[in-house]
Amino acid sequence: MAREKMYFSWEIPTSVVCMVNAICADYERRERAIKYSNITGAVLERYIELNSVIDGALQEVEVGIRADLLRDIAEGRGYTRSPTQCVVSKNTYYRRRRKLIHDIAKELSLL
């Protein structure tokens, strides 16, 4: 099996990247729980906080690729399998992705 490429210019520990990937992967479930579930209290507050951190970080990314970039991070896809490859270049894609992961980690005080 080929070695996985790492495109991080910031010093982000691999464990932090894994945590951010997991938080992004759970975005849809938390969104549904906020809208349609009967959860209350601290759990609801934490769900809202996590999703607002992701939404805030996505505000700095172009509108057309926000959802696809979030889905790529959540599913562990790279540029070659991303639907955004017809819109942005490889370097731009990874620059946006690195910045998004860094901003989420920083906002959640993981760095």
C-alpha cells in the first residue's frame, strides 16, 4: 500500500487532525439532532457549539466548495476523489483544507 501524503504546512499533530476529522464527520448527525431531536441541556449546547465552530471556519472558504470540502474532510477523501477538482486547483484545495482544519482545531483549543 502506498504511503499517505501529508500536506500540512502548520505543525498540527496527527492526533489533532484525526479529532477534527471525527468532529467534521459527525456534523450532519449533530445538525439533525439540533433540529429534530428532543435533546436538551448541556448536550444541546455542546452540539450547537461544535457546529458553530465548523460553520465559522467554513465562512472563510469560497461558497461553492464549502459543503464539498467539509464532506471531503469527514470522509477522508483527497483532491483526486473530490468533486471540487473541476473548480479549484490541487494547491488551492489543500491550502483551503489545511486552513480549515487548523481553524477548527484552534477554535476548539486543540492546538
